[in-house]
Amino acid sequence: MSQAPETVHAADAAETVETRGDERVDLLRADTNNDGRTDVWVADTDGDGKPDLFQFDTDHDGKVDITMVDLDEDGTPDEVVDGDGGLPPEQLPPTVQV
């Protein structure tokens, strides 16, 4: 018999999400549509080298639209928030495509 899937909490857009720590080390930044701006951020907030904060710009306007936090680092998001969840990533200057 399989267990019921974990419930993912969707927070209010103005809510600040809790992370595992106070650091922010971006492990990965990706430009999914090749416009020179980051669309995906994968971060470690507690210094253990494992990702626990995931942020996505789904409409490619340069702003975070969805934030997911995996507090127990089990691969399943514990909290999903509309917007940056109070954790806006540092914007890098646009890159030049050659």
C-alpha cells in the first residue's frame, strides 16, 4: 500500500518563506529562453552545498514568479509561494550571446 503524497503549502503572495539558513549561495542560474537574463535560480541557504531554495521566472520579465523551499531536502517542496517569497535573487547584468 502506498503512502499519500505530502501536502504542499501554497502561501500568500505577500508571505515571506522560511529557509534552512540565512545564507544564499546560488548553485545554479539558468537562462532558459536565451534572452540573457536568469530564469531559474537554485540556491543553498544553509551552507551544506545542497539546494533547498528554487526560484523561477516563468514569464521572462526578469522577476521571480514562483519560489519553492525544500526545508528537509528530501526532493519534495515543503512550501510553494507566488512571487519571490521575500527572497529576491541578486540580479546579474545581462550576458552577451555570441
